[in-house]
Amino acid sequence: MQRSKTLFKSVFLEFLLVGLFCTLQNVFWLYLLTTILKFHYLVSTIILMITVNSLGFCLNKRYTFKTYKTRTIKSVFKELIKYHTVMLSSSLIVLGLMYVFVDIFRIWYIMSNLVISIGMSVYNFLIHKRWTFK
């Protein structure tokens, strides 16, 4: 029992580090697209969901869940479909919460995105660990 708790914590820590890296990418590109290039914040968020989620898949596959070994193209494709399915559900929640935080509560879009990202970390980890990369 103790071994699985330690493993869970280390895998979760690796997941959080990948997530932190992706979040920093997300914030940088969100700022650039929305503030500098004047995209609507929801359009920027959609663009980032596709690009940063793909980066997250590659990093989590290789470093967090270590499923890059002995996998066929079919199994990689299956993981990719599962990953993007989870991230789509997560992204829909993020879009809804971004709208509520920014347009209803008038919270700055960068702060909103950071708070929401932190809150979604546990959800994403559990689903990816139990379903995507099992």
C-alpha cells in the first residue's frame, strides 16, 4: 500500500510539472494572441486548447505515464483519441468557466485562466491515469 501511494505522488508530481510547463506556454500564448494580436479571449483559448494539449499529450506520454515503450501505432492513436477526448471535456468546462469568470464576474482573463487550470489539474490527472494511459 505504501508503495502505491509513493508512486501516485511521484506520478502526480510529474503530471503537475508537465502541467505547469503547459500552463506557462498557455499563459504566454494567451497573452500574445489576446492582448497583442487582439484575438477574442475565447478564440485564443480554443487555439491553445488544440496546440498546448498536443504538447501535453507528448510530454505526459513520454515523461509522466511512460507509455512510449513497446507501443504500436494503433495503441498510440488510441491513447491520442482518449487524451483529446478527456481534454475536450476539460476544455468545454474551461470555456464555460472562462465565460463566467470573465464576462459575469469581471475577473481578468489571465487570472481566470490560471485559477481554472489549477482546478482542472486533479480532474485531468485522474482521468488520464485511469483511462487514457492505463
